[in-house]
Amino acid sequence: MKISHVLWVELMIGMSFAHSSQTKPQHEEGRSGSKMIRRRTTGHKLSILPTIIGEISGPLDHLPPSCDNAAKGEEIPKRIIQTVATKDTLNDSDWFKFHTSLQEQNLNYTFHIFDDNESLQFIDEHFNNTTLPDVIRSVPRPVMKADLFRLAAVAVLGGFYMDMDVIAKDSFDPIVSSGCGAVFPKEWWKDDQAYLDRHFKLPSDDEDHWQVGNYAFAAVPNHPLVVDSLDEAIKRSADSIAFFSESDAEMSDLDVLRTTGPYMISEVYHEGRKAGKYGDVSHIQGDMSKPLKDGQKYGYDWHKFGPFAEHMLSHTWVKESTNAEHDYLHPCPYYVYRGGCGSRWSPIDVYGCELRVEFCHDDTFYLGNVYSGEVIVDRLVNSFTNFRSSGFYTGSVLNITQGSAVQQVTFDVVDDSSKVEISSGSDVDKVTFGSNYGRIVAPGVPGSHMFGSFLSWGSCVVNRDGVRPNVWSNFGKVTTSEDQCDATADAMTSLFTSIF
């Protein structure tokens, strides 16, 4: 197990359907016209992978456990299924790199790549006596077709489904040999309120808080969880077709997630789990290496298929610009804020949502802890002048925009995945903090007007003049350019990787 960067420092100081590869594989014609691609097994791997993902730190310390299905002698097929809208999209350079990583790490796997027409042919062939052919052609959003197809394809063929923006970090062989009947990503831990917002009910046990990802998963053919999820997705899709055909409303991204996406699969899995089903399912959590996607602001273990692959979050299917930028981050429920200011004894906490502060008639706005959320103070003229917060954790962001009346910002902690961003056009003239492990970006504030206790290794402060803030201990980077922050973070990640 690794020592975290923060702990080490303390010790030291005290979609829609998406793409395929352009290499020269052997080709065979598979069912419904989809291309089956089997890589020749060679004595070496291609050289492209290190240029894509750099150095991946850490051993495979999240291997799937042994499962009941091992006694049946059935293994997940060495088959990787992906989808594209049309074959023309196969030339995209990013898709090519991501798909190549899958091939390099899984040389003896067969690849099935379906375009939209081939996907419909597959559905017609294998589900002609069900409502699925009609449903998949009638759903309100194209991404729902991709959601339905991935479940249908794995239910029939077995194997691995991978979104086109998934990058492989290691071979999937340990999953195949684990004996598990199905393997899904374990992520998106949500508190009671965030769970209620997504599922319209409260969790009934601790495990309920964990969500199930569907951008990457694997299963034997006809696995009960995959089949049950497909059945539920068909039912919910039929309901959505009936509703939106009679309404002027448009189906939101969150509606999609609840109907055919990961929120739906999470509900099927947890309900079955509590009923004694799915004992051969491995719900694997991501590793704690730095996310490969630049700007990923959530927990390091999110959007990862264990230590084997990572979702690069292209979000080509996302409609709402807010969700596309903030990774499904929805507005906080009204009762979290209610236009209030909080108080020293009862600050406003934010968990997994976006809080846009609209007004506060007091002199000070009191924010508590922010976990996996974003707080935006946007153009609040003639409002509060002091902003106080306990801390920002697990990829959280504070954004004080141009034109706000805030003059002083005070907070206790910014963890190594979080960020405080203060626009140069704001009125902020003083920043006070406790410990900074992440980033404080305040290009309009001079260094002499910044006060703190501790700047960690790998942390960064951007201010107007690049002058060191008034701090007790400074191990971080102080600069006038956020680009230099990026370079510092990458250098520190490489250093810790080489050490641990």
C-alpha cells in the first residue's frame, strides 16, 4: 500500500456510441456485420502506451476477489465490445489512442466494434421476440440506445464493455481468472442527501451509498445482473417514451442517468444484493493514482475500473453545459441554501452538488465543509464582503467570479484534489488560509495580502506578483501563472511515483 502524498509530507515535516483502432489486426466477420478483431500475440507491446498515460504508479492492489462462480468453471470471455456512431468516427486521434491502449494491454482478446446500424441489426437478431427493437429505436436521447445496447451485447456475448474514452492501464486477465461472474466499477459515494436527490429515497445500508459505473464492465453471458439491468432499462425507457411523446419537456441528463444509465444499474444491483442475489459480482473500487485526465477534480479513485482502466470523461452525450463542465454536478437542493448566509455555529455544508450563492444580507457568508462540490460566488454587488469556509475536499472548487463584492476570503483547508479560484476582476484583496495541499489561484491578490500556516509539497499558489505569502511553512510553488502550477503538480506526481 502507498503512503499518500499528504501523509508523506506530514511525516517529512513532522456515449453516444464511440470508436476503434487503426493498427493492422486480423479481421473476421462477426454476427450482424460487426467487426471482430483479434490481435496477433507478439513478444512485445507497442510503444504508444507510455506516451498516453505516462508512468502509472502502484501495484495492482485492488484485484477482484474470488467469487462463487469459480466453482462453475465459467470465465468471463476475453472479448471487448465497443460502439461507434459511424465508422467514420474511427479516425479520431483520441479514440485511436484509447483503443490502442486496450489492444496493447490485452493482446489475446477479440474486439467487437459495432456502429449504430450494426447495433440495431444485433438487437433485431437476438431480441426479436421482445419489445427492445421498438424501444431502442424510440428512446428520447441517442445515448440511451448506447446504454441499452451495451447491456444487450454483454448479456448475449459475455465479455467486457468499454466506452470509447476508456484507457487501459493493465491487462484484464486478472478479472477473467478471478472467477467472478460480473465486474463493475465501484464509485460515486454519495451522502444521504445526494443519494436522495438521485434515487428519490434514502439508502437503507452503508453499501447503498456506492454507485455502480457502466462506462466499463464485464460479465459472463446471461449474467443475472446484466439481464436484470437490461429488463429494468427497457421498462424505464418505455415509460420515458410515453411521457416525453406527450410532453413538451426535454429529457435531462439526470433523467437519462436514472433511466438507462449508472443510477438505474446502481438501484438494480443494490436491491438484488440486499435480496441475496449477485453474490458473484465484484464491485471494484479505483486505485489512488493521479487521474490521467487533466483537470479531473473529483476523488482520485473515481471513474476507474479498478487499477485496470480509467474513464477519460469525454462526455460527448451530455446536453446541459453545466453538467458537461462539472461532471454531472447538479444544483444543491433548495434547503441546503435557501438564500441564507449560514452562521459561525451553523455553516452551510455542501456534498456533491453545485451551490451558487445568490445573495446574503449579512456581512459574512459562512460555508462549512465542501465535499465533491462546487461553490460559485457570482457578481454579488452590494452583498456580503467576508467569505469564510472550513475546507474543500475530494475535488471541490470555490469560484469567486468577476464583479462580486467579497473583499476577504478565509478558509481552513484545501486538499490535494481541490481548488480555490478567485477572479482577478473580483474585489478580493485578502486571502487567509490554514493548510493548502491543492491550488489557490488568486491572480488579482498580491502575495503580501495572503496569510496562511502551511503550503504543502506539490501545492501551488498563484497571485499577482509571485511573492511568497506570509506563511509559517512553505514547501509549495508560488507563481503568477497557473500553467506553472500544472508543471509543478506533474513533477511532484512523478517524484512520488518514483519514490513509492
